[in-house]
Amino acid sequence: MNRMERIRCLNELLLEEMPEYRDQAAEFPEAGQRRLLRGLMNLRPPGGLSQAFLDLQDELLSAERGEKGVVNAEHLPPTARDPRLVLWRGDITRLAAGAIVDADNSGLLGCFCPCHGCIDNAIHSAAGLQLREECSRIMVAQGHPEAAGGAKLTAGYNLPSPYVLHTVGPVVQGRLREEECRTLAKCYRSCLELAERRGIRSVAFCCLSTGEFHFPNQRAAEIAVRTVQEFLDETGSEMKVIFNVFQEKDERIYRALLDPDRTAEAGG
């Protein structure tokens, strides 16, 4: 079975479960079948995954992981601020670290908006539907929405990283408050504490709360770097922490905090 045959088969399996989307699916051209698959996977609620679907999905996602290329966190250069701190700009779903951090909403089930551009959607789409299944089991056992500032740990499934840390950041509405700053710091610390307890030796953070949750980028980066540095210094941990950025403006902000000499040279 070639790649397109696999995609079409996966789409048909999902449409059998969700026939209400069949008319919309019929409008997708051949070139749009992979986007259709991602959209259907985003929409599918947890529960009842067939082994036939999982086998085909894992074959596809494994091949795509190889095509994108895996970036080994151990090979990324340290920053001037601290040899345990790394700055890397790129797609976090390519990164092979001990764990990557997902910026979740309180439902903890991933993004249900088809092909949305958020990090939550990207991570769940690359990991596969098993990630939503595990998150669902956690939430059913918990019995209530996830509070901002905590952390949960799941497997990474088809991601290069074996684990995903899930945390819900603060949502900023209007003027930034000190309470939201404390909650953001708690997100970073909760993830690091959980990783340390589980013996995870490297963690990659995305820019928590700065996208859909509207936390100011500069202030978020300052809180992130300070909180991580304080944790590593207080605990004496040798954990490697990667600050993963995707936008150029975030790279500039983090570079000024982590490699000020290099920033000054570039500016000169």
C-alpha cells in the first residue's frame, strides 16, 4: 500500500465513524486528502480506536516523521547563560528530547478545530489519536477540567520524544495581571518537577500562553527563563531545558535573554 492509498483508507475508516462529514470530504481534491485526514483526526472524539486504523496511522506518521527529519536535543548547542539551557527555533514535533511540553486547554484532549495552527493541534496530529485516548483516560479518572498551572505526563506515541508534558497556561484578557504571571511560572515549574520525578533528562518548552492565550511575548519569555533557571539552581538538576520557538520575534527575545553577547554582536 502506497502513501496515498494509506491516506484514503484512513479517511474512509474515519468517515465510516463520522458520516456527517462525508459530503464535505467529497469536496476535497486528491491533493487535499492528507489535509482532510488531519482535519478528521482533529474532529474525532476519543473512544473505540480500531487496530486496523492504528496500524495504518502509525505507518503513515512514522514515515512522515522520517521525512521531516528528527532533531536530537542532545546535539543542540548550549547558550551562554547556562550550559543546561538551549534555544532552538523549529517545529517541536521534530525534536527528540526526553519530553516536549504541550500548551493545552482545560479539557486536555487536544484541539478539535480542524487543521488549526496552534501547538496543541500540531502535537496531537503528529503523535496520533492514541494521545487523545490517553488524555481522555486521565480526564475521566480526574473527573474535572485541568486547572491552569499543573502538569500531566503521557506517552509521545508517534513523536520523536517518548513523553509529552501537558500544562494549561493562563489566558490573558486585557491588562496583564500578576496572578497570571504567577500561574505561568507555575506551569514551567510543575512540568520540571514532574519530569524530575520521572527521571526525564531533557525537556523542550514551547512558548506557553503566548499564542491563543495572548500572554505578552517578552514578559512570558522573562518568566520562563527565570523560573527554569531558579528550578535548576535550587535542585542542582542537570536536566537540559530547550526553549523552543517558532517565530523570529520569539527567537530575538530569547536570544537576548540567553545569549546577550551574541545578540550584541549581531546588532553591531
